[in-house]
Amino acid sequence: MSNLKSGTLLGHPKGLFLLFGTELWERFSYYAMRAILVLYLTDKTINGGLGWTTQDALNLYGIYTGLVYITPLIGGWIADNFLGQRRSIIIGGILMALGQFTLALPHSMIDPHAVTAFYGGLALLIIGNGLFKPNISTMVGDLYHEGDHRRDGAFTIFYMGINLGSLLAGIIAGTASAVYGWKAGFLTAGIGMLISLVTQLIYAERLLGDIGKVPAAKRAAAMNASGKQEPLTKIERDRLKVIMLMGLFVVIFWAGFEQAGGLMNIYSQQYTDRMLGSFEVPAAWFQSLNPFFVITMAPLIAALWVKMGPKEPNSPVKFAMGLFFLAAGFLCMVGATLQQGGDITVKTSMMWLVGAYFFHTLGELCLSPIGLSLVTKLAPLRLASLMMGAWFGFNAIANYVAGIIGAHVGESGPMAIFGGIAIAATLSGLILLLCANKLVSWMHGAEGRVAKKEDINAQPVEA
């Protein structure tokens, strides 16, 4: 059975929208739990928190998010060599659902301090995420033949699902936690994971066909004349070089972008005039601007890439555009600090922050979904999910770098950091533009509308 026989919707295989829904509810589950984790750990009231110190809670949160980004390397390798992508996401989904429900268990059912259940739940979430995260993204790429110009648009639509899940998570889990207690928040996260699983189990066979069933290494070996795994070809090595080099620019982008949850969050709280008449806009609301802009602009960006046809920019140029948009966002923040005129008691206009988040989101849409698409275009078939895991590893490095940058605000001041990031992003974008032609040549036709026959190293599975 071909993956294309299920028909198309909005010009894309229907399987894309199944993976969109599966990822949406998995991301709902993840962000629901993440939104309340530190609050649950530090709560010392009768609401059922663990009463940790802020420092201990943030340390654990850092370890948890770091493992969430690292385990996809292992999960990708397991899927490529043993389980296949389809079984990996099902097993990973089951483990994550069990993890969320374990966190939701009343303390008295496990032990008075809830430590056993808490660490057990986190371990299940980390392992399950490692199996799920790299493989769902790789399957999106498998819906398209090499050289299909719809792939970048497909990942932009898929990316919208991630952000829709994130937006819903904060509202639903946050409300449940506030009304019914922290355990209710974890329960909603578990229910979201179950919806993701059930959606995949019901529709996968019909809409995905054989995609993700056979481990990639086995498929790749079957395509060789020897029937065994063979050394990487020059084309494959060149393509891997592109992934690694582009990953360096990913680190630069996310190290700046992730200031949204740190330095920019503090700026909105302390230095921004958030009054609308007699109503003061909560600082946390600004965190919803990014997913809102993603959801509203992603369909437009996806349609634009398809509409441009042969004039569509290649991936390095799109990455450079993303870096330039990031710089534009931080120029807005420079404008905010200039409005203060050196007087930190002056409150700046909210529009500077809105503008910054708008440009940062444009940059994100030019870089993040395009990066996921790029990995599926370039990774050798037998390393597809492993390389997707490595791609998420760049995000882990970027988050660490972002923390270091934000920590220097007391020494340098907001102006120096905002301006420094804008300059670094602009220079990185210019360097990437200069290297674009060489990087495209190393792709060996992977981004062409019609790939050369000898360059093809991955095609959708057909029975």
C-alpha cells in the first residue's frame, strides 16, 4: 500500500494531518506538565505541592529538559535499527501517558512525600519522549518523495500543531490546576497523551500505509545490491556535513530566541507599561504571543513557499531570513531600552514587546520547521531518526547558552545583551548567505524540484 493512496487534503497527503493531530496532543501533554512542574515543586501550601526551594526546583527542571532533548538521540537509533518509527511512537506514547498518570496519583497511594511516584513519572516521561519525539517528525518527511517542493510547507503546517498544543496546554492545564489542584493538571496532561495515542492507533493504517513500519536500517540495506549495510557514500557524507553546519546556526538562533522565557520575560514584568486603561496585562500573557503568531501565520507561510514554486528560497537562505528576523525583534527591544533613556524607573510601551515577538515568530517559522524538513531531506535513510535526535540536541546546547547569556544581564544591562544578540544574528545570517551556494551543492539535488536519480537515498515506502 502506498502512502499516497489515502488521497490529499489542502494539497498534502492526508497522513500529514494525522501526524499533525498526534503531535498536537503529545505537545499538549508535554507543555501542560511543563507549565505546572516548577510551581508544583515549590508550592508549600495545602494545595499538595512538594515544598521544594526555588533553586532545587529549577535545578531539577534544567536536568529534566536537558534529558528530554538528549534522549531522542537514543530513541532515534533504536527506531532506525530495531523498532521502526511507528512502533517507537506508540511505545513512547504509552510510556508518557503512564508517566503523566503516575504524577497525577495522590501522594497517599505511593508514599507520604510522593518522591517515588514523582521520580518514576519523570523517568517514564523522559524515556517515552526519547522514543516519540524524533520519529514523529521523521515520518512527516517520509510522506514526500525526495525533491518534492511541498515538504517545507508540510513541516510548517506540522509545526502549527506543536504550537496549538502548547497554547491549549497553558489554558487547560493551568485552569485545572488552579481550580482542582496540581494533580488535576497532570491528569489533563495524561488525557492529552491518550488522545494522541488513540488518534494514531485508529487512523495510522489507513492514512500512513507502510510508512514507519520497517526499521530504516533494514529498508536501507534492502535497497543495496548486497542486501547489507554499506559505508556512507560521498553524497551522504556531504549531506551530513550540511546538517552539522546548519546546526551551528540553529544554536545561535535559539540562544537568542529563548531569551523570551528569561530576560524578555523579566523585562515585561519590571520595565514595561502593561496598563490598558485600568487593567494591567499580566506579564505571563506575553508568553502566549509566540504560539498565537505561529498559529495565525504558519498557514500563510506554508502557502507562500508552495506559491513561490521555483522561486522558493533554499533552506540556507530561509535560515538566514530567520536570523535577520531575530535581529529585527531584538532591535525592537533596543528601541524599548532607548525609550527609557537610561532611567530604569521609566516604563516602556508594550508595542516594543509585541513587535519583538512578532519578528521572532517570523524567524522561527523560517528556521525551525525548515530545519526539521532539512533533516528528512538530507539524512541517510538508515540514520534518519538518529539525525533527527541529533538535531534536537542542538536545541539543548542553545538552551544552555541562552541561560549563560541571560545571566549576564546584571553585569552588562539589557541594552548590551539585546544589541549584542541583534548584531550576532545579523552577522550569522550574512555568513550563511555567503555559504548558501556551497551548502546547496553539498545537498546534491535534495532540494531540487526533480532530484537526480543517483542522488535519491530515501523514498516513501510502498508495498
